[in-house]
Amino acid sequence: MERLPGFRDFYPEPLPHQDVWSADARQHIFDQWRTTARRYGFREYDGPPLEPLELFTTKSGEEIVGQLFDFEDKGKRHIALRPEMTPTLARMVAAHERNYKKPIKWFAIPQLFRYEKQQKGRLREHFQFNADLIGETDPAADAELIALLIDTLRGFGLTAEDFVIRLSSRNAWQDFFKHGGGDRAHEYEFFQIIDKLERTPPEEAEKRLSAMGFTLAGVTAFIQSGQPSAELECILQNLAARGLKDFVKIDYQVIRGLAYYTGVVFEAFDRKGEFRAIAGGGRYNNLVKLISGGKVDLPALGFGMGDVVLLELLKARGLLPKFDAPTDVYVLIEDEALRAISLKLVHDLRGAGYAVEYSLTPAKPEKQFKRAQELKATHTARLENDAYVRIRNSKSRDEIVTGLEGAANHLG
């Protein structure tokens, strides 16, 4: 029996082979995501992995259905596994925003599902760090979120030589379109051309732009100028004040979700260009209003960072720690008459916060000691009698005999 295509099994280290995923590496990533988010004052939330299909079509249109795992449940409801977290967040915020002071700063680590072709850095499921800030329009909120993104990546040991945040603005493009004499009826089509510019032959892009009164040279010049708009300049200054200016550059090539984002947008890329985007996000000021049917109107911005590309990048840069997970203490039970009191020692040491192992069944001392070495136990403990225990440091080989009750105090 094999797993489904595009899905993953996560094994504890050491891995049986290189084609499986590390549960320890995943937990390492989750821990760093949570640690940095909490330092920024973000609170964790979660929602159901199954939602009404309408929640996602309301946000993204009917075309998204082809990318979903959707079905009719036993209650005749058309539902889907969540492909993204933001619609769920918008639904939750719209339902209870009065109970939370603004701005709302929340994060989540959902598992997301998309029925799409597997590619490098993209599977049919992945875990994602979502961080969102709701209820603030000032560019300081955008800077705060981008700083969180930067510091999250820095927390893994990545530097300004490893990644860059490409910062852009839908507002800047709207101004370019308007000042260029563009017809508002064709604005969306114009953005589609810009969004696909890197993947479109120049002659085709020129033809399509000319039909709207623009030139490829003019568009290219705007992108290459990298001249920040007023809102982007505020963000750059805010980040510079934190000492983070080297992590960000203006790149108007970034435009992101055309029917979704409403202002500042950004993406994180590795400097060498070896991988897909590490993360991406921006302002989506209309989503809460859309999901709530107009009942709640709150500005919002956020980003998502998937675990697949991030893990590939950390591996390539040699930034994953060794996941040895050594045992703190291995309790040797050489005298079965002392098993009951040895179990009490095991339980007390675990209660004191130590990782403790022992032989579940009677075994020769040599076999137990070998198992302690296999588990890389930093200490072994063996009862001398029903009152005293001998503790041995596996590295220094120093030994101490202490009372049973105070054993945990000698494991520092």
C-alpha cells in the first residue's frame, strides 16, 4: 500500500532513505515560525481543514474548483479541503471582530491541499506559516509584517546574502496605468500582461500592450527604475530604521494575485534564484468585506510561507541542525528485585523534565548498556539499593552516588 501522489510521510531521524521527509525538520521549522511570530505579538489561531466550497469560490471565483479536493459530504453539502487559510481567517474575524482590539495580529500553521500537478517545490499538500494583521491601514503595518517575514527567515540562519524581499505595489501600477491614459475597462487585462511578462515572448507582450496604448519599453523602464512610491518609501524607511534595508528591494515585476491584492505586495526569493518563491503576501483590504457579505469592512494584510521550498533552501545552505534527540538518562535495571523502585526513579526523572529510557523487559546488563549508547544517553542511572542511585556522565565518565529523592538535582 503506497501513499497518494503529492503527499508525504514524515519519519523521525535518522531517515530510512532520502526520499522521505523528516518529522524532526518539520518540527524545527514549526518551532521557529511560532517563536518569531510570538516575539512580534502575534497570537496563534486555527480553523477546520474542511470548509464550504463557497468560501473559496467567493474569494477566488469558480475557476479555483479545478485546483481543489472537493466533494459532497453525507449531508449533501459541497465542501473542500482548504487550499489556503486566508478565507477561513476572514470568516472567523468577520464573525467575532468585536471581541478583539485592533489591530488583530494572528498567525497559523495549517496543512493546505491543492489538486495540481506536482513540481519542484510544490506538492498536493504542504504546511504553511500564515501571518496576518487586520484593522490597520498605515504603511507601518506593512513594514511590521515584512520585518516579521525577514526575522523569521533570519531565525533559520539565512542572511541578506541568501534571500531578498521583492517589494512592489498595486497602487503604483494603477497610477502608472492611469497616467499613461489607460482605459479602466482594460485595467485588469493590463495587470494580467504585467503578471506574465517574464513568461511572455517580447513581441507578444509588445503587441498586447500596444493595443492599450502602452509600450513594452515604457513598462520595462518603469520596472527597472525601481523608484519607490510614497507608501513604499515609508516602508523602506521603517525597515531601514530596524537595520533591515539590505533585505529589501523595489521590484515592480511583482504583482501577485490580480483579483485579490489591493496595495503593497511582496515576495521572498533566494538570491541565487535556485528555488520558487519562499514566501509571498500583501494587502487584501476587501476580503473581510467580501466574505462577510458587506457586514464587516476591515483592512488587512498578510503573507504565507510554505514548508516545502523553505526546507529545500535550508538543506541547500546547510542550515538544518542535526536531529540526534539524545536521551538524557538511561536507567539500568540490573537487579529485577529493584524494578519497581527503578520505575519510580524513571517516573520522577521524567516528571523533572528529563527524557528517560529503560528496558521494558528483563535484559542482560551489557544489552542495556549498549542500548543506552545507541540512544546517545548523556547519563546512566543504576540503583545501588532501595535508597541510593549511581549516576554516571557518559562523556566525562564521572560518577556520583546520591539519594533516590535528589537524583534529578545531579543531572545538570
